[in-house]
Amino acid sequence: MKTLDGIPEQIGGVADHVHLLLGLRATHCLADVLREIKKAASRWVHEDRRIPKFGWQEGYGAFTVSRSSIDAVRKYIETQEKHHSKRSFQDEYLDLLKKHEIEFDERFLW
């Protein structure tokens, strides 16, 4: 994020996914930001953590968050492991897409 001039508000993950709460400028291109984050993270995982078979899925999901919701999103990210022990990420993500009437093709989600 340093080279992208963004602000990492909260980062957390579990075995099969990661959540990033990022502060970005209006001039940022989301695809470029995610490509750079994935590239840097892959380098770290392969070189520092020495996990040769690690790889990112091709896509990603991204949502804007209002300033008034940042604390709630931050807390959600902090408690992912506990949260997903009760409800899978896949179920939660599908419900989120449906709730907000976001069109999707399930063939490209996982």
C-alpha cells in the first residue's frame, strides 16, 4: 500500500480468503490496486514464508463502505475466524450479493 498511496485500515484473513479495509483516493484504479497487492503478497508468501503452491484466485469482490461503517467493518475483519466458524464465507458472500441485488454468475465466484 505504501507505493500506492493508500491507507490499510484493517487487514485480516482465514485459510481461504482475506478481507482488506482500504482507504483509497478517487484517482485509484481498483484493478491496479488489487493487482499490486496480490503481486506483493505472492512474493512474500513464496519468498519469505516459502509456500510454493500458494496462488490467488483470479477475481475479487470489492465494496465501498461509508465512513460511519468503518468501525463495524473493522470489527468484522478482526473477528473473521470466530464469525466463519458459524457461517461459511461462501454462504455469507452469496447472501450479501443477493441482499444488495448485485448481479453475479456463480460459475465465476469460486
